[in-house]
Amino acid sequence: MFPGLESGILVKKEMTLPYLIRDLGLAGLTLQGLLTFVLLARGSSRRFPFFSAYVFLSFVAGIVGYSLQKRPIAYFYSYWFGEALGIALGLLVVYEIFRHLFTVHGALLRLATVTFKIALGVLLLAGLIVFFQSPSHTSSLAKAILAVEQATRIIEVGLLMILFICSAAFGLHWKQAEFGIALGLGFFVTLELLAVTLHHLVGLHGAELLNVMRIVALDCSLVIWLGYLLTPERATATLDVPKAQLEQWNQAVMELINR
Amino acid sequence: MITVIVIALALCAVVLFYMAVRSRRKQAVQSLRQVDLTAFHTLLDRDDELFLQRKLPRSKFVGLKRHRIRVTVRYVARIASNASAVLHASEAARLSPMPEVASTAAQVMDLAAQIRLQCLLALFKLSLEYAMPSLQLTPAMLVPKYQTLRENVRRLGDLQTQNSIPLANAI
């Protein structure tokens, strides 16, 4: 009825998404810069070297990506190089959290290590199956890279899940920073896995929306990391019980021992 | 098919992370709860169980045993929760500049971790017995370990000037 208006809305819609992606990307870069500053200022980079390297790399990769936007081939290679390095460092971050969580618990470390090794073996196998089952992994370099990314994200998500399950089963208490790092990474890699998996099922417009989801996921993770790193650790509550119950307890224990 | 499995894995991960956040909030207000060891010991008594098995019809015995297992599970969960709280409470003492305090705290943490493992084992055995009530699996050696933990926590409390008695006696 109003062709001019309709086309105007269409143009506006088409223009909105790239702007949204650009703005979200810029917000992400700002947050990455802030997180880098927080890590350096608080000396957390010494405590979490792999996580710090992961954040620095994402920050540098973001800046390089923006500067190479008008050179598609250079952008393609730099983007995928950054992704590969990011995935490798992501796995090292999981290892770092695992070490922080279990090293102090000698009795649990051995069992946790064995559990993790078994889980890693199973996840590697699952990753390989997913990679070889992917029908498009031999058709082009980009599709092969996506298949590799999907397989490695499965390993990353699986390891993080095992980490959370083990800590819950063993009744371990997470420190603020470690919990935040694991949670932020978990949220980000899970949405990355979803995006990579759904990529071949959606059209061009859907792919753009998935891109928005990936950038939003990264921004949310950065907010989670900043939030947990900046919030002070909660103090342990004082534990107390009434004296009468203590005597009852002592008696019960003594009776049991003397049997 | 693989796509569906991967999406399911991702959704499970999201649920797990959400539960972890909720559980962490709950942990912040976690406190020690006493365990009535006499009752716990009665629940684990195999002679009692054999007596009931001889005297009761099978269907009644199965119902009773399952009920007994459900109650035992609650006791084991309480011991596990206490061990976890001790684990957390001893972390600061492990970094103490006093070597004796640090080594006792390390021992306490080690024991608490072992008790957590034994609780897992006990829960596994109880699940098997719940599924197959005719089974009689040896109960986990929770009680002696728990007693040793209590003694070590008391020793740790004695070594530290502040907060000496409550934690030792609460478990």
C-alpha cells in the first residue's frame, strides 16, 4: 500500500543488524580492555596466567579484527587463527581452574584426575565422531574449520560440566574468582557450541542472528568475569550449636565406639 | 541426530551452570547440622535387618527396607554436608603461619575429603540396595572416620586461639 514506506522499513531493518553487531562488538572490546586492566591492576594475571592470556588474546584479536575489516582474506585467516588459539587457551583455562580447585585436596586429586582423564578420552572420541559425521567437513576450508570448532567446543563444554559435577559431588567450595571464570567461560563456550551447531541449519539472515548471539554471549561472559573478579569474597559464617545437643552427640559417639 | 544430541548437551550445560549458581548461593548460608549417631547406627544394623527379614512377609520387608534406606540416605547426606562445611572452614587454617596449625588443618581437610568420598560410595551402595532390597552390602566405614575427623577438628580448634570449640563439637 505504501511501497516507499515499506522499502524504507526494509532498508532500516537491513541496516540495523550490522550496526547492532558493530555496537555490541565495540562494547565487548571496551569490556575486554576493562577486564585486562582489572587483571593487571589486581595482580590476578599471576594467579590465573592462562585465563589472563585468554583475555589478552581476545582483546588483541578484537582490535586486529576491527583493523582488518576491509581486507577479507587477511581478516579470515586472522579470525580463525584467533579462534584456534582461543579454543586452546580455553582448554588450558579449564585445566587451570581444575588445578586451583583440587590441588589443595590431596585425597580427591587422584580420583578427580582419573575422572577428568576418562572424561577427556570420552569427549575426544565424541568430538572425533561429530567431526567425521559432519557431511560438510571436506567441502571447504571454512566448513572444515567449523566442524573442528564444533568438536573442540564439545570437549570444552563437557570438561566444564565435569568440573562442576565433580565439585558438587565432592562438596568443594569455589572461590569467588575461580567460580566466576568457570561460569563465564561455560556460558560463552556453550552458546558458541550452539551457534556453531545451528550454523548449517539456518539461512543467511539466521546466521547473522547467530553472530549477534555469539557477540552477546561474549559480552555477557565479560560482565560475569568482571563481576566475580571485582566482588569481594564472602566471609565464612561462624558455626555454632547448642551445648545440650553437643553432650547428646558425644554420648552417642562414645556408645558407638565402645560397642 | 548428532545435532540434536549436541543441542541437548548445550542445554544440559546451561541448566547445570544455573544450578551451580543457585547451589553457591545456598552454600553461603550453609551451617553444620548434628547427626544422631545412635539412630544412624541402628539404621545400619544388619542383625536388625536379618531379624526383620525372617519375621516379616517379603512384600512388607521390602517396603520397610526401602523406607529405612530413604532415611539412611538423609543421614549420609547430612554427614556429607558437614564434611563439606569442615572442608571449607579449614581452608583458611591451612594457610596459617603456624606450622602445627597448617599441618592439622591439612589433615582435617584430607579426612573430610575422604568422608565425602565414602558418603558417595555409601549413597551408591544404598541406591543398589534400594533397587534390589535382597542385597546386603557392607555399610561404608563412615562412623570411625567421622570420629577421627571430629578429634582432629577439636585439635585444630585447640591450636587456634579463636573459634576453638564450636566447630569441633558441631560436627
